[in-house]
Amino acid sequence: MFEVVRFCYKGELLPSTDPESMRVKIIANNIIDALKRGLNKENVRSEALLRALTKKKGNCHLKSQPYMSHVDGLNWEILVAKGPVKAFCLPGKIVVFTGMMEIEADYIGLILLASAGYDPRAAPKLYKKFQRITGDSTIFSTHPSGNKRAEFLAQTQKFLPIGPLMSNDNNNGKKTQLA
């Protein structure tokens, strides 16, 4: 897959020795290292739970495990294209620019909006307005157009349980807690 991506962008990629490519690689490595150092997944979520466990089991010390351990050993590859927005990092050497991840993120966003009590039916209008503002700018070419996103979101409205998600209780208009 990685070789296919490299082939598709042939002629548009900067060599790995180019200063911009080297800069992107340094930044990506710094971010990955910082995440490995800084993100720890605690086995114990609260001081109260730790006290309860140590009271029952005596003096026990619970360790943190690195949250980023799943990326250890990956051969990170960096490709930088000559365009203004086409710099990307490939963990595990996989990149797909189908736009489906953005569409899926839009759909999840609709569910979250509805869960928070907002009307997700406004989202397609937002993307149509976004398309009018940005036009066919290549700066957003890694994402589907605003019109395409609006069209997809309008279709997904049929599948969202909007009523139950947006319901309010009669307690001073407070939003209903959702499971």
C-alpha cells in the first residue's frame, strides 16, 4: 500500500533529504516522543480507589503503562509533497485520501450534536455555506467538498434518532442525560 501511495504522488514528493522533509520528520518524531513520554494510562483512576486498594492489600504500588505502546516498533515514514497542504506522516505506512474518514467524522459529529441537544439538521446548511465561502480552493483538497459533505449529511438525517437524542426533560429545560 505504501509503495502505491509513493507511486501515485511520484513527481510531487520532495526527497527525504530536502530541508522541508527533514523539518517535518523532526517535528513528527518530537511529537511522537512527547506522546510516549507524556501519555500514561493509569491502572488506578482515582486517589480514593488507590486508598481503598492499598487499605485492603497493604502497601501496593500500581504502575502506569504507556498509552502509546501500540506504536512501538512502527517504522514511521514521512512524505512531503510540493503542494501547500500535502504534508503527511504515515504510521505503519498507510495513507488513504478517500475522504471517507472525514465523512465518518461528520456523521459522528452529528450524533454528538444531537446528544448535546443541538439540532444536527443544521449541519448540511453549514457545509453549503462553507462551500460558497471557500469555492473550489485546492487548499481543502484532502477533504470532500462542502457540497458533497452537505449532501451526505442530509442523507444520513434519515438514520439518526434525532427525536430521542434531542429530547429535554421538564426540569427547567435541562437536557436529558443520555446513556
